[in-house]
Amino acid sequence: MTKKTETRKHSQGTWRQHGETETVMCRDGKGVYGTKSVFQFFHPRGTPSSWFVTEYSLDKDYRIRHKLTKKP
């Protein structure tokens, strides 16, 4: 897990990270697929909503090993 927290701004409010970023491991436990972060939406005045979204990111080394490229 990492301690870095993030926000995503939107014209109608802000998505704020809820909890810590988790590392997603391969089934064998030896490799890393990437990370998982959960975000909660907050209205413009800072009022939290009941909306949550989960964001997954592939690890850079995993993408290189499996020859995956980012979409343009």
C-alpha cells in the first residue's frame, strides 16, 4: 500500500481518494499487476455523496513485460 492520496477535479465537484492505494498482486504472489484506488465524489461545497468509483492502474513494468501500450 502507498500513502499517496489523489483528487480528480470535475466541474460539478471533486473525486477524493477514499482510503489508501492498494497493490494488486499476481496470483502467484511474486509479481505486481498494478494498483487499485477508490474515490468518493464530493459536491462543490465539500458535501460527500454516496458515489464511489474504483480505479485500477497497470504497473509500468507489467505493461513492458507483456508488450502492452497505452491507447493514444
